[in-house]
Amino acid sequence: MYKKISSVTILLLLLVVMTAFAACKASPPSDTASVAKIYSFSGQVTVFKAGDKESFSAVEGMLLTKGDRITTGKDSTVILALGEEQELRVAEGTDLTINELLAAKDAGQNTQIGLASGCLWAEVKEKLDPDERFEIATPTAVMGVRGTKFSVAHSDGASKLAVFEGKVAAVKSVEIIRPDGSKTTQEIVKVLEQNQQTEIEESVTKEEDIQILPISLDALDPFVQEIVREQGLDLPDVIDDEDPVVNENPIIDENPVTYDNAVVEDDSTDDEGEEKPDPAIGFSADLPAGYPLDMVPILPGARIVMGVKEGSDYAVSLVLEKDYQEVLQYYRAVMQDKEGFTQTEIDGAFFLTGVQSGYYIALTGEPQHVDGKDVMTLVIAMAIIEG
């Protein structure tokens, strides 16, 4: 058994590994666990890792797993990538938790996001299989997706749902008291289709209390309004709030609808149309002073994106225009003779760890497609083991 690493060192390792483009923790998730990723953010976004009392400021590429919680401050937003086909845009003043994020072989891909307060926009870019679930759970209802674009907001004991493409089923659980005094739970289900919205209050007890209305842009959260305008979505021209459209068939369609491809924003150019330099390719840094090249050398041809030294601890991130196997084989040869060597490959990434000369060493590598090129990103983290 190795001696315990200090909490400051652990924090450094964690932050460095998360800062990489798609870096992962040295202890990968279980066989059935999936990960989400912070794609981008602005302002103050805080992450509370599952089972950890400490909080961390968000960084692009930070990986999230089941039980992780995210909060956004004033004028702050974050975009989460849940796998390759699901995306969440999170508004300011939002508090959400990843309740479920699984990829079980026999149960499809099941994702549930708990929205305690605030607002989010969800996009599911391909249709779900019959055994797949994607849900947003608020304190008053659970929204099950049968569509590609929708928004959910929750505040003051009420949840608002708006559907812009496809279908979403809203389920409200109500406690019913039987004549004999016993209690049971009954589900009220409303299915919303494109350009429909509803509001579900905590006090709702009957199906007729939930009305389905045409979407009114003015009734949407300003965060959602901005996305609707940005994507040029086609909303009804005439809104008559006095004549609600009531869904007479509150049964979830078990057959998924056909989905169109989601709109993908092209942010590769600036406001003048000039191509933005990619931070990974266009930025070059130096190795930190005293970095022990004899323990973990830098593969020839690698570009150093970041180099950090904190006390006697080091962190370096690299971009390499080489293929996955070439980078893995090189660094496996470097690491395999180190004490306690481990190698793990999961979700297209590799993780190598070991101990040498009092340092705990963790390497994570993952392929990326950057600026039209297939490259590898690598993070090297080295921390002194506490004596």
C-alpha cells in the first residue's frame, strides 16, 4: 500500500486531468457507467463531484458521472455533452444533478437529469431506441423524451415544458387516498408535440388541471428565447391563450418518432468570418522548470499545450499528430516498469498509472478531431507521495 497523497496534491491532479480536452480520472468508471462532458461554459459554473464535499470550478473537458451536481451563477451558462448525441444547455441560476447516466448492454442507454431549479435546453440528435430513456426530472414532474429539442424550467413549485421538435411525455405522480384510507400513487401523463407548451404546478391533482397550449415566445424563459431565435425555429404565428389545445390522448407512444438531425452551430469563425485559431493546435507552451524527462519523456513531435509546476508536482498536457496505438505503445513502454503499473482502456481513452522515485504518475490519452486533423491529446500528472 502506498502512503497517502496530500489533499492539495490530489486537488492539483484532479484539476489538471480535468483541464485536458477529454481527460478522465485515473480511476475510470465501472463497465456500465457513462460519462458526460463540459463542452463549454461562461461565467461562474461550479461542480460538486458525487460523494465529495469539495466543489470545483468548471473547466472545459471536465468529465461528469452519475451523482455529480452543477450550479450556475448569475450571467453564467454551461453546455454539457451527454455522449455523442445528447446535449444540454444550462441557463444562469440553475441547479441540476446527473441522477442516472448508464449504458447497460441489456437496458439501452438511460439518462436522467434532476433539475432542482433554473432552466435548461435539451437536444437529442438522433431518435431513441425503444429501450432507451432520456428524462428531465423536476420536483413536480418527469419529462420523458420522444423528440429532439425541448426546454424545461422549474421555479416557485412549478415546472414549465416547451417542445420545439418531436414529442415529450410529462408525467406527474399524484398521491391518491383510497376509500379504505390506504394510499396509492397515480400518474398523470401528458404528451406534448412540436410547438406545444405546458406548466405543471406542485398542487396539481387532476389531469384537467394541466393544459397544453401553443408555444408563446413571450412566455418562454429569456435563455430559451435566445436559443429559439439563434436557431431560427419555426413557431406558430398566432398565439391564442384563451383557446388552449388540449391533448386528448395522454398515452405515451411506445414507438419513437422519426427525428431530423439537430441544428449544429458552426463556431469555427469569428464575427468577421475569420477562422478562429484552435487553442490546442495554435498554442504552444514550455515544459515546467525541472520537469523529470527521465521519468516521463515527451514523445518526439508532441506540442505542449500546458505546463504547470506546483511545489514539486507537475502537470503537462500535449497534442500529438499521431494515432492512438502509437501513443499508447510509446507511453506503455515508459510506464510498464514502474511500481504498481496499471493500464485501463475505456470509451476510446487509455489510462496509465504507476509510481517512481516517490512520484505518483497518471497519464490519460484520448483521440480528438481538431481543425480537420485526427490528433491525440495526452495529460501527464506527477505528484509527490506524502511521506
